[in-house]
Amino acid sequence: MKPNEELRISIIQAPLAWADKKTNLAYFSQELENLNATPDLIILPEMFSTAFVMDPAEIAEPMNGETMQWMAENATRYGSVITGSVAIEEDGAYYNRLIWMNPDGSFVSSDKRHLFRMGNEHLLFNSGKQPLLVELNGWKIRPLICYDLRFPVWSKNRMIKEKYEYDLLIYVANWPASRGYVWKSLLIARAIENQAFCIGVNRIGEDGKGIPHNGNSLVLDFKGRSLMCGPTNEPFTDTVVLDYANLASFRDRFAVGLDWDKFSIHP
């Protein structure tokens, strides 16, 4: 499918309430109502309905749970894809699972590959095995989760039969303010090295462990230049339009992808 020239994307940088689905889902519902235009895609932070709570027995839900139902209802209502990650319980195991919810109620998902060991996430959740690749209006998109940002091999674009594997890289996150410089630097690096648009959507506010998060969500072009930057320590909802023609033109003129190394990732 030939990509649409423009992709309209809304991001929501939110102050997540700790382990409080009702409050968080009500917040996002209001933000969706306030959107001025219908986007193709709406991006929410990591574990957007609970915040980054490392007590999965308390906050995880089944795949037909409250958060999934909310995503399906609102994707249908607004005619937009909605993505973000949710703590999921499945067959007695827990996953930090990214959901890609389509307007028709169908969805695909993938689990966070790199679990944040400094927060003991690796002891509580199961790791993902395969990155997700989705298509929206002809755009190829790779959505990932927070700590995955630090691992360039997992994020790496590839050239397959002289075509780029993806056009847009997304990270949904709960990234602490103390590592804000790293957040910005790695997002810029991922955009440049993969010759793709790159979006990072982060939360704001202090979490239940007293750790502050300052937002600074970013939308970057394929050269790592900022197209949109969420403010520091403030809630932020806005929409940006990505232009595929600009990306294609740059790739034609500066075809670094043709010289990329081939590689494989073992589960």
C-alpha cells in the first residue's frame, strides 16, 4: 500500500495517578474529547491506566479487562488508532504489553522486551520475544516501550529488498526526570540512525515511590530535528502532522540504509 502523504498523530503527556485506573482513564477520556481534529493515531504513555506500578498482582488485568475495553470504545468513537502499554495478566504470568487498538475493535500487541531491572521489572514481568511492526495508512510503524529505547539493536531499522522496514519509531514511556538528558539524546540518536521519524511520549508528575517525571515528550524528524516538544512538568496534548514525501526525498538523496549491516535477533 502506498503511504498517505501525511499522518496526523496526537500525543498525550499526562500526570498519571498511581494505581488508579478510574482517575487515569477519566483523564484520557477528557483529553480525547478536547482534541480539535480527528487524528490517525493517538499515543498514550507506558502503563497509562496505572502508572509504572511494580505490583502486577494489584494492577494487572486480563486482555478483556477495563483498560482494553476503554481503548476499543474510544478507538471506535474517534475513528483513530490508540496505542499505549497496559499491565496484563495472562495464564498466570504478567506482561507490560503494548496494545495497538484499531477503530474497528481489532488489535495487535507486543510485550516489552527490555524489563527495567533497576525497578525489579524483570523479576515480576515476562519479556517480549518479537518487536511489533504495524501499518497505518501505508506507513510502516514500530512501537516500543520505555527502556527499549536504550537498546539500539532492538530498535534498529532494516533494509529489506531495498525498502525500509519502517518509517516511524514510537516509544511510550514512564521515563524519570533524573535521566531527562538521556531521554532526549537517545530519541535523537534513534531517529538519525534509523532514518525514520521518532516519537517518545512520556508522563509527568511524581509517582507512588516519589520519583519525579518531567514529560518532555518529543516528535522528531528523520534528521533528529524537533517537530514538537512537550513542556517540562506540564500536561500536554497536541497533534502533529508527519510528511512522508519529506522522508522519502531524504532517503533517496542520502541512502544510508543501503549500507546498513544485516543482522538477526535471537529470542
